[in-house]
Amino acid sequence: MKKEKISIVVPCFNEEEALSIFYREMKKEEKKMRNVSFEYILVDDGSHDHTLDVMKKLSLKDESVFYLSFSRNFGKEAAMYAGLSRATGDYVTIMDADLQDPPFLLKEMYSSIVEEGYDCVGTRRVTRRGEPRIRSFFARQFYKIINRLSNIEMVDGARDFRLMTRQMVDSILELKEYNRYSKGLFSFVGFRTKWLEYENVKRCAGETKWSFFGLFSYALEGIVAFSTKPLVISAFIGLFFFLISFIMIFAILFRSVLFGDPVSGWLSTICILFFVSGVQLFCMAIFGMYLSKTYLETKKRPVFIIRDTNMK
Ligand code: UDP
Ligand code: MG
């Protein structure tokens, strides 16, 4: 009987040190799972270091290793999409190159799909130890907000490390949007998902690629991509201020009829002006975010551009 194949998609951005360590660890894991074959799709997301050389070396000595190298840095979302679209396995998983996604979980993930009939086994970190406190705090708040705003559920601490069946991967690839937010896409397609929990692991080498600002705008992207409630909220804010202004017009009218109209209240007028124009700008910014995403979507630019690969 032909062995089933698992494709491992590895997005890499400046991971020259971590990648070889990752590969070594994965080979150990492979030995424990002799009933399946492996395929590695290493995606070089426009690294400035020798990541691509490491990939080429690995692919020369191991024919199950494939690489895709982007013409520039397109971001992890693009790298994951590229990997998923090229993977040929019966099951596909996405793993970070820094061993923060523990390879030993793979075996259990695979057997959960095969024996228990799940379509997907995801992993979630139950602790964020080793991560800056402020980052964990904002991450938790983000999950609270997005789950309130959006109809699909995003699991706190869920990683992109998940083993999926071919059917689920194909469904994800059917979603052709340019602004890809995988955490949302995974939930959007549905399917039966089992969650495995584990403790946060520190990066094996190299540094995190996420700045605080980078994570913040990624969070905003997620909200814009999977909820239109901010638009509704700004409509309510507008309605609220409309009502207030209505009441105020009447109050001022009565006052000037009853007590005359001495010129005073300049300061309060300015304060109100500043406040209301601030609120207006804020709401306009919300519209703008949706408009800019729509704008990018209509251009139909490719999500990634490949410069070098050993795949057909
Ligand atoms: N990554 C990528 N493109 C980017 C940023 C990151 O392919 O623009 C890869 C990176 O090489 C790593 C994974 O995405 O394999 C996760 O990145 P990182 O470890 O920096 O994120 P963290 O674990 O700190 O959230
Ligand atoms: Mg990491």
C-alpha cells in the first residue's frame, strides 16, 4: 500500500541559523512516523541572509525537500499561501522554522485525524511564558475584541501550526482574497477541528520578526478582514452625536429666547468642535480602512512572486 504523505510548509524569513536545527529535529521525528512519508516545502520570504543557500543545500541532499524563494519579503501570510498552494501531500501542516511549533506533536496530530476522524488538528499555546508581558496582554485583548466583533471564532493562543486534510487545504485555497488573514480563513472554512494544547517554547535561534507596531497593524487587518461591525459602530456614534446636537440646538434656542444672547462660551464651543471633529476623523479612518482593503482587492495583484525554486 502506498504511504500517505504529509507536506510540511515552512515560512522562513532570515532563518539561516534556525532552519538547519529545524530540519535536524524534523528528521528525528520522521523516524518515529515510519508509516507516512514527508515532503518539505521551504518558503524563503525574501530573506537577506543565507536562508536560501541553506535551503538549496538541504534540497540537494534530500529529495523530499523543495524550496520556493520570493522576489522580496511578502510576509508570512503570503509564504503560507505559497506553500499550501504547492503542497502535494494528503495532509498539510504549517510550521515555523524556529521550533516554536513542537515537532513531537505531529504524531498525535496525525493519529487524531486518521483514527478519530477529525479534518484538522490545531495547536494552541496555553501559556505565553518567555514572551514580553505587554505583548501577551495586547494579544489577549485582541482575541477578546475580535471574537466580539466577528461572527467566526478565533481561538486565543491558536498557532498556524495545524495539520489539515487535503480537502480542508483545497477549501482554503479556494479563498482567493488578496488580504489574507489565515487565523480567520481557517475558522471560516470550518471542518471538524481538534485542539492540542502545549506550553510556549522559546525560539531555538535567531530573533522574532514581529515588532509591536507590526503586530498591532496585523491585529487591525484581522478585524477589518473578518468583521464589518466597526462600520456599524461608527454609524451608532454618528447617530448619538446627531441626537445630542439636536438637544443642544433646542437648549441654546430656548436660552437665547429667554435670557438673550450674550457672547460667551467660546471655550466650550472650541472644545465641542475639537471633540466632534476628532470623532468624525476616527469614523472616517474606519471607513478608509475598509476602502483601502477593497482598493487593494480590486487590483488583483499576486499574493507572492517567485524568483527561484526547484519545484515544477
Ligand atoms: N516569517 C516569514 N515572513 C515574515 C515574517 C516571519 O516567513 O515576514 C516566518 C519566520 O521565519 C518564522 C515564522 O514566520 O518561521 C514565525 O515568525 P516569528 O518566529 O518571528 O514569529 P513569532 O513566533 O515571534 O510570533
Ligand atoms: Mg517564532
